Amino acid sequence: MQQWHLLFKTRNLAEASILQGMLEENEIPVQVLNKLDSSYLNFGDIEIYVPVHFKELAKQLVDRALLN
């Protein structure tokens, strides 16, 4: 069984989708868990997970993407 690391949390679905695409483009497996409440979007988060052995590379890519 693969261990997953919580890389990023957001409430912005567009931001989560962009980060997911960027990570997949760099051949990093991604799991997105949408915990946003369907009625009230200010409750909950969208969580992005990557395998533990990719966490350092994924963190560097996300940090670089968020600076732009």
C-alpha cells in the first residue's frame, strides 16, 4: 500500500485543478480529496495528496508555481 502525504489545502477549486495538472505534467501521482460542503462553500477544504517519496519534489514545484 502506498503512503500519501498531504501537500496542499485550498478552498479554491480552480487552484486545486491547476496544481493537480502541474504535478501530473511532472509525472507525480496526485489524489485530490474535495471536502468542501456542497451547500456552503466556506466550510471544508480541497486537499491535494502525493506519494511520500515525491513530497519534496512536489513541494518545490508547488512553491515555485505559487510564487508566479
